[in-house]
Amino acid sequence: MPVLKNARHEKFSQLRAEGKTQDEAYELAGFKPSRHHASRLATKGNIQARVAEIQGRAAERAAVTIHSLTDELEEARAIAIAEKQSSAAVAAVMGKAKLHGHLIDKRRLEGPNGGPVQIDLTGYSREQLESVKEFLAHFASASSGDAETGEGGDSET
């Protein structure tokens, strides 16, 4: 069913699909408050059909889960292997790894115009500054493993 021609009816349908009450949806759609008219509009066939359609689309979107995406990637990997497409198989494996949090893209933080990140520490107490110093020291030592192992310093390999 296409979008309803009457914009206020369409808005009413969308709000009802979101779970608003008839009265709330009626007012938010731009009508003057009227429980009777809200109820009457909600019983119209085109309104009910539109609400059902919107809710159906939302249910389809909600059906896309990590599990369903994993299954699709596994199917793509199997097809790629059967077709002897190793790069496509690797891409599917990498997609699964990212999806499950086993692969994290590293990003470099940059300040304005690509320069260093500037942190204003004025107004911090001596204890707070010590905490920041300890954190940065720990962070620096953890990232020093990058040069040696090619990964973070706390790698499990």
C-alpha cells in the first residue's frame, strides 16, 4: 500500500504503528483533540491497512539479527569456496569476525587540521591530573606492543 494521500492520515497511521494511543496520534497528526473522531479514524480500512504495513516492515527490519547476518555470511563463504573465489571467502570470514567483535579497526585520533589532540587540563585538581597521567602512561605502554607484535601489547597470541 502506498503512502496515504492525506498527510495527516499518514502521520496518524505512522504514530499508531509506533504505539501511540488513538488520542495521542490524532492530536500529534494535527487534528483538534477528539476521542470520538480519533476512534472513528482508527477504524477506517485504509488506516488499519497502512498501520499493519508499517508494523510489518518494522518486524522485517527487526528480524535482521547478528545470527541471521552470520548465517548469510557463512552461506556466502561456502559459495565462494565452492566457486574457488578465495578473496570473497576471506571477505566473508572478515565480515563475520567484525560482526562478532573479533576484529576492531584501529583509528588514529587527530586534532584540528590533522595536528595533535589538544586536552585542556586547567581547573583539574592535583589528584585528577595524577589519574590522567597514570592512565596515559598505561595507554602508552599498552600501545608500545604495536611495533613489536603488530598488535596491541595485551595480545593473546
